[in-house]
Amino acid sequence: MLASLLLLVVLVGASHSSPAAQTPDQRPTKDPPIATNGKRFPWDSMRLPKTITPVHYDLSIHPNLTSLDFTGVVSIELDVHEDTSVVILHAKQLQISNVLLVTPEGTKPLQVLEYPPSHQLALLSDSALKKGVKYEVQLEFAANLSESFHGFYRSSYHTTSGELRTVASTQFEATYARGAFPCFDEPAFKANYTLRIIREPRHITISNMPKVKTVEVQGGLLEDHFDTTVKMSTYLVAYIVSDFLSVSKITKHGVKISVYAVPEKIEQTTFALDAAVKLLDFYDDYFDIPYPLPKQDLAAIPDFQSGAMENWGLTTYRETALLFDPQKSSASDKLGITKIIAHELAHQWFGNLVTMEWWDDLWLNEGFAKFMEFISVDATYPELQVDDVFLDKCFEAMEVDSLSSTHPISTSVENPAQIQEMFDDVSYDKGACILNMLRDYLSPTVFEIGIIRYLKRFSYQNTVNSNLWESLTNVSDVYSEGRGICHLKIKLLMGIRMWVFCLNTQKWFSEAELDIKGIMDTWTLQEGFPLVTVEVRGREVRLSQERYLKTDDPSLTDGFLWQIPLTYRTSSSTTIHRFLLTAKSDVLYLPEEVEWVKFNVDMSGYYMVHYAGDGWSPIIKLLQHNHTAVSSNDRASLIHNIFQLVSVGKVRLDTALDLSLYLSKETEIMAVTQGFGELVPLYKLMEKRDMTSFIVDLFRRLIDRQEWTDSGSVSERMLRSYLLLFACVRNYAPCLTKATQLFQQWKDSDGEMSLPVDVSMAVFVIGVRTPEGWDFLLEKYRQSLQMSVKSRFKWGFSSHSHQILRGEVMKTQDLPGVVISISKNPHGYKLAWDFLQANWEKLIEKFELGSTSVSRMVTDVTNQYSTREMLDEVSEGRLNGIQNHFNFLIKKRSDY
């Protein structure tokens, strides 16, 4: 057998400052951009001018799923804000023809200039378009269906009989609508859309709005007409041509929910349908704003790069993010699917109804949607115990945010590659974590009233950070006036429901502390996060703050100051105390001396804590003798903080290992997985084999207690899956014996035996270690229609990089995850890096420069590189001249 799994996929060749200060006619002429015909292009900014805005698009699309191309015509109604003779809009790789201007006086042709570097068209009129006059431009266009996962692209799947079927679907966020039709492709250019789509009778079409009629057209084709959309951004437009089937229900608020999937997987849509109904009803009530569309579709797309997309009225998903089989999907699958649906439906308000002005503030969309995942799922599916996994999102954000290559949550971006890079852990996870911190600081009641006020005030508009802080500050000021009792102004501002809801809520802050913008600007406008050092001397607690950064360069930590809502509790009481740290250092006084003090209670704040002097000793003693005296989140945060402090030299490794010894008594998922998360990388970086036995010994009692069943709560089941997988991968003898036995029984039954879902990953990882086991699992992978089962099969394959998985089996969308999984194998990371270098150009063509898929492949594949020689290899960069894009990677490795 070849020594690589890297033949596994055959790739398909694939500033807040406004530019409106000057009109296109007035732009400077120095070094002007040149259009494709050699003429001067009249606009030299990546951002469109604000002289003209779209009001309504009338869009007709005719995709051909046989020739894999499409034609169309779009008529755009315009508002003219300043006299101009030029219309600047976007188009990318479209063949443009028959461009007309419709005026009150009649119709005339326009001259067209194209400037591909900015994806822009200039439509030139021989007479000025006058301010306040209504105009319309009409453009015909044609293009091939995209071979990437963006724009209007081709997807496909095989039926169980082997027939290849084609689907055409859209993915327009962030800057890909311009590849499907000419448009003003920026989030602030909101407009209404009326769509018509021509199709063959064997297909169906769906879009943002309900279909109002179908008419026959020439050639035996059908044309579906859709209702006009609400006012929205281009990136939210969506349409699909397919042979999908659907199931539907009506919410209590009268919204029709439908889930679409390929015919042979439609039985796996029941859970998603029920979840979407429950979650949309929750948001309708929580936000106190009715969902504004008559329907909400959820579609499982066979080829999909990201997890899901929030198109208004037609959310799209990777199949693994939507399809669920109660008999074969795991507890983790159920939680993950619910969270993803919750995320996309939250976007129908945060992002769709109220949209960020520009991609600088993407976090206003994504941070809120990520945060609302946890609020909504906790309320609607408490049995899923979603709170147990929220903390991990903050740890993941801190991992990125502790590097010199991080960026502020609000970051100036301009071109499409920079915009794509904003879709990262900082925008999503850090955004969610600082919102959670703010909610804890203000109280859930004040926070909810504030965000409802924000959504109502800015519905169908675009916003920046300050709009949110202003809405929250106004509500908080009202609270302060009420001196802890709901003031009449709240009743008048928010209505009776919220007034009743906030009765009897008490707050701890004073009016002087309610500068929410001042507090939150320190978290959104500067990168990184603070490390708070605590030194206890009797009743006196000395506090100081600095930037936590994994670098030896002190200049990168100078000048940073946060306003930090500290929380703490002590050995003498379960009361949570609060203190707003606004200076570099400060002192607070305890009412009495205590045995221990724990800051950042439940890690509700986005900061780390170091206990200076001998401060870690009482914490370690507490955990060893009475670890349940603090919450599981507190224990997880202590594990995280102390090992992160080791990495910057503030705590000795033996001190951190002393703290970790208490884990032999730990049973809660967040603390256990965080312990693994800190200890396993130590083993990999130090390359000491005895570290494995240390970790196994530490968790031996917990591993031995695990039953090879699907019993228990969701968190217990997820922990079981995690522990048994770890034990088997690390060759723990009892696990090897049981997994081998189960795999053989499953194989002997030709896959008919029902394996416990939660332990199947561990069974597959052991089973594929033999050639016969590998071949059998591969055959079952080909046959399976259950997406969650196929995911576990893939994990088993990728855990053994000495095997081959042929390209016709694995879908290209799965490549990043599989390559990353290979790289986690101690014998596979070098092979994964070689693969990445050899196939770099194809990867960029398929997954797009700046995308999360590409950046995570690079960072995760090199995650085990721990020597100077390995760093030099990455720094020298055999990525075919694209090294500049990965400067952050070199910084990351240097930081360690």
C-alpha cells in the first residue's frame, strides 16, 4: 500500500470611510484604472459610490443543468442622489450584453466598461442622470455555473442506483452575488427583488419568497414567478434548481416551515423540521418582532463549503448540518444540527432585518447569531445541555486572539479576500463571548430589552457598533433612573410584556458606570484580550491588567487598556461580587480574609486570570480536596488559564501539572475535555511517549467507567464518545479489545448489527487498522445515505494515513476536514503539509483565497510543527508564491 491518504480527493478544477464623497465624474485622474477595452475606467475605489442606489431588481434566470450554464436579464430601478452620467455596479465573470437605460423620456443604450480587478462595470450615459428622477437599467448576462462553492454553482449527487443528478444552488455571502447577476453587491445597498426562474418540468425551484405562479414558456420549459422580497442586501438573495422533495409544518405564528433534501434522504429531515418550527417561534417571541416573511425554507445541499447560510426565507445547509437519523445519528450530531439551525434562524433578525453597514462590523451579524445559538437552544431544548459547550467557543477565540496576527473585532477591510478573512473565530466566537460578558454585566433583562430596541429601531437598515451600544445604554439609563425597580419609561418604550418581564430585577452598577460604548469599544476596537493578575494580601486584593500575548516582543503589549467587568467569589460565600476594572491597576478590599478567591466566575468574562505569588496554591488545594466547591465552568477555566500561563512563562509547568492531577476525580464534560485539550498538545509538542501513559492514567478511572452504550444525558454521551475514542487511539488495551470485538461482530453481520452510536467512532478507528477492515468500511461508506454515519466513517479513514481513499468516493467539500484529520495523526502531519503545498493552486481555485477552509487547513496542518526547522520550512513557503497570505501562520508558529 502507498504511504499516504493524500490521494483521497480529486479536486474539481476549481474602512468605514465612505467613497461617496466624490462622484465617479469627479474622481482624481492620477494613475486611473484601465478598462478591458483600454479606456479609462471612471472609478478607482473597491467600494461603490453612493451617488446611485438600487430600489428594486426584476431578475429573470434561466439555468441549464445539462450544459451547466445560465442566462438572465435584470432590470434595476435606481434612485439618483447626485447628478451623474455614470452608473457603477458589480459583475464578475459575466458576459454582459444589451445594456439599456430606461428614462422618463424613453429607452436608450448605454456604453459599458469593465474593470475585472474590482469586479466593476461602468455604465456610461451621454446625458446626466438627474437627482430625484427615477431611472432603470437593464442588462442581459450569461455565464457558466461556478465550479467553486460560491456564486451560482453546480452541485451533484449519486442516487443509490448510481445515477448522477445535478443541482444548481447559490451562495452569495460575502461578495459572490456579482458572479450570478449584475448588482450593487454591498450590504448597505438594500433593495427589493422580484425573481423568475426558467426550469425543466423534472425540476423544482425555490427562492427567498413563495412561488406565486408557474407559466409555460417556449421549448416545453416552465417559468416560476416568485413574490417580491422585503428590502434586503444582495448577499441574502438565494435560489435553487433541483429535484428535491420537502416536508412542511406551520408555526404557531402562521409561518410555513419546509425542509428540502434529495429524495432518498427526505426521511432524515423530521428533526430539522421540528427544530426549525420550535426555534422560529422562540425568536418571534424573544425579539418581540414578527418574522416578516410568509415562509422559511431549509435546504440540504449535496455540495456546500461552509456549515450553513442565512439567506432570508431560504437557509441553506451542508447535508451533515441538517439531516438527522434518530437511529444512527449521535447526541453530538443532534446538538450540532440544532445549534446550526438556531444560528441561521437568529440571522433572520440579526443580519437580515438589521444588517451591518460594511463587513468591518461582520461581528454584529455573526457574533450575535453565535450568541443566540446558545440562548435559544438552552430555552427550547434544555435536555441538549448547550451551556456545557459554550465555554469552548471562548477558549477557541482566545487561542486565535492571543497571537500577534489577530485583529480587532471591528477591522477595516476593503477587498473580497480581506472580507473573507473576517469570517473567523474572532468575528463569531469572540463576538459571542463579549456579548455574553455584556449580558452578564447588564443582566439578561436589560440586555434583552436593549437588543429588542436595537432591532426595532434599525429594522431594514444598516448599522455600526455605536448603534448597538446606544440602544443598550438608553435602556440601562432607564433602569438606573428606576433605582432597581422597573421605571414607567420602560413600560412606555418597550410595551407591557417587557415591563412585566423586568419587574424586581436589581442591578449593581451606578449611573456613572453605564458608559456602555466606552466599555465595549475597548473590546471591539482593539485586538486581543486582557490578563488580570490578582495578588491577595490579607483583605487587600491587588489587581493589574496587561494584554495576554504569545510573543516575546514587549512593544506588542504596550498601550492596551480594557474596561473589564470583573466577577469573583470567595471561600466564605457563594455570592458573586463585581468590580469594574478601568485602570492598569487597582485595589479592592474583601470584608474578611479568605482561604481562596476565584475571579471570572463561570468564566462569564472574556479575560484570563493569573494568581500571583503563591496564589495558585490555595486553588490547587481546593481542587484536590473539594473540586465541586466551584462550578465545572470555573474548573475548566482554571485548567485553561494555568496552562496558557505556562506557555508565556508566568507559571511553571510542574505547577500546572499539579493542578491537573485533580482531573482523576473529574466527571464533567467541559473540565475533562479542557484537560485533554491542554495535556494532549503537550505530548505532541514535547514528543515524549510517556506523556500518553500519564494522560491515560489520569483519566483511567473515568474511562473504565464508560459503558459501550448510548445511555445517559447528552453531555454524558458526548463525553463517553470523546473518552473511548481517545483511549482507543492511544492504544489503551481494554478499549482496543472491546472495539476490535465490536467491529468484528459488525463486520460479520455485514453492517446490519446496530452499533451504539456514541462508541462507533472508536470502533471504526480500530477496525480500519487492518486491510480487510479498511475495505469493508470503504464499501459501507459508498453505500450509506446517513450523513452522520458517513462523517464517522471519514474520521476512521483519516486516522490512518498509510491507507488510500480514492477521489471518486470522497466529495471535494470534505477535503479540508479530512486533510486536517490526517494532520492530527503523528504519522500524517508531514504528508498533509506536502499535499497542501503540491495542490495549493487547485485549493485556492476551489475554496477561495482568504476563506476559512483554506486558512484552517494551513494552521491546523502545521499545528504539530514544534521545531525551528519546521518553522523555517513554513517560512520559506513552498506555497507557489502565495506566502504573503499566510504571514499570520508564520507569526503563530513564532509566537509559540
